[in-house]
Amino acid sequence: MVLDSLGVGAMNDVPEVRPQDKGADTLKHVAEQSNLVIPNLEKMGVGYLTTVDKIKKVQNPIASIGSSNLAHFGADTYQGHQEIMGTKPKMPVIRPFADYIDKVETALKRAGYDVKRPDPMHPFLLINGLVTVADNLEADPGQNYNLTAPLDYISFEDELKIGNIVRQNVEVGRVIVFGGREVTIEDILKAKQIKAGGIVGIDAPQSGVYRTGYMVRHLGYGVNPDVQVPTILKKAGYDVSLIGKMADVIECSGAKYLPMVSTEGVLSLILDRMKEQRNGLIAANVQETDLAGHSQDPVRYADRLKTVDTFLPHILENMEDEDVLIITGDHGNDPTIGHSHHTRECTVLLVYGRKLKKVNLGVRPTLSDIGATVAEYFKVDLPESGNSFLNEVLQNK
């Protein structure tokens, strides 16, 4: 279970690589600026990962405790999740779409698409009069590109074909393909925004694509699902369920995809899958913590953590003796740091199982140690990256 953006302190390299994140500590600062009540996470030992008095350090935590560094560059949800699943991050470039627009336009025209530039002074692409290709406005400038479409007029599958051509011709971290219903291309074009540094994009909330029938797929740079733990497990005959934003960012042929944004909805889906699924992996993302971070709202962030905490006893009660629960984050998003982007932080790591020891797992060098541990637990091939900590928590070791 990924509590999206639950960081526990800036990484050591922040002064050099992301000085804007100096002093970031999402969990600590959320607690300091809210009425955070998380007694069940405290029982698991989360208090040992922060220095704030509002979060208790219980004497005998029920889980193993640690934290994880980010091996991927920056602080990115997509890259963080790929890393969790065992991908060795490949360094993307950071460049505005204007640097690639000629190459992408040529490739799309070669594939038979009608390609136009609606605003030559602030260039982006319009494909077949229905799909825009432009900069992403939410992440750091030049990190990702977006394809936006009105899905009443083009199928998501056809939009995805365009997205795959874009992906093949750029080296940025993500190409994000999405769209919604009950909007027109005119609505999307009206949501164009121009920012400093040659950034031209579509404001997704303003365009209306999120409101009805929203669909999304994230296409990453240097990501091979075949060497990630979900696909490895699925090929070995195990069930795989991807819940919440996990369903948007992880590719696994044959997995059960259950997208959801609401925290209560994500947690209810976890409980449903625990009752119905007899083996394998249930991987879920609680996204609304991250959305609160982007909104710079520590009170909302605390409320979403409290909701998770309220559900946690039900998850533990429904676990069987052989089940293992891993709670982690994918980066930080300190709502008090002074900007609305992700923060480069170590992430929480809590590991619980009725047959597991309670140990200090230390600071892991990469989130991929989680994927490697899952693979070793199931006795399947290891993913391409990560070192398992399974032997550290097994009772017989």
C-alpha cells in the first residue's frame, strides 16, 4: 500500500540536486500543522520515523520499521512506482516539448496522422483535430508531456496509439495519455496555458476531462514490465490486482485494474480484494494525500492519513497468517515547503505479518528493495533491481 507522497525527511543529496526541497519532511510538518490522529500507524511504529511529539513512539511496535531512499532522479510518482516494482531507474532528460516538436510531428505525419500547430507562436500539436500533444503543467517543467483528448470523439485505444508514437520519439520521464467524456476539443484548446521557459500545455482540470469518463495511461522512459514483480508474478500463475493510481502507472498484462481516487474507495477495494483474491499481489495507491500536498493543505493531508488509519485495523483483521502488508511512499510532498511540487524525501517503510519479526530495516538504498522482497517471498524470479530484506524479517532467521 503506497501512501502517495508520505516522505519522512529530505534525502542527503537535496542540497545539490533539489535545493528547493531543503528541510522537507512531509510527515513531521503535516503533524505540526494539523490535528493528526493516527493511533494504528503509531502501533506499527511510524513514530520512529519522525521527530515530532504529536506522533507517539510506542514501546513495542507491531511492524518492522525503516525508510527508503529514491534511486530515481527527482521525486516522481510514476518513477517511484516503477522503482517499487523493481525497475532500475533510467535517467530521463528534462526538456520542453518545443525541443521535440519537430521530431514528433514528423513521426506522426509519417504514420498517416493529420498534424497541425494551432498556435505557431506558442507551439503544441493537434492530431486529427482531436488530440493535443503538449507540455505537462503539473510536474517540474520539461519532465513530462501530455496527450489530451475528448473521448466521445476518439477512443482511448486510438489516442494511446498516438501516445506510443510520441513515447518512441522523446526521452522525458513520462508521456501521459488521457481524456474524458462530455468535453469537446474546443474545451481542451481553451484550457491552453503558457508558462515561462517555453512551456505550453493544457490545464487538465480547466479542460474538464477529469469530470466524466476519465481514462489515463502513463508511458514511462526505460520501463520494461517483464522485469517488474507484478508481471513476474502473473507469469508464474499468481493473481495481481492494481488499485487506485497503481492502475494508472503500472503495466501488467492480465492484472485486475481497479482505478480509484477516493481514499475511502481505495481502502474499500483493498478489503474487497483481500476477501476475493486467494493468492498473489494486491498493490494499491492512496492518492489523495499527494493531492493535498499539491494543494499545500496540511489539514487535508492529515485527514486523509486519518482515514487510512481508521481502515487499517480492518485490513489487519482480514489478513491471513501467510499474508504480508508493506506500507510505503513513493516520494514526499511537503505542503509547508513553499512550493506545490513533490519533494525529494526518504519514504516510510512499515512491514507487518503475523509470522514476521519486528526489526529495524534501516535506510534502504532504493524503493526496489520492496519489489525484490515480494519476489523472494513468492519464490519467483527477482526483478531487475533491488535487494530483498525478507531474511531480516523471517522468524527462522
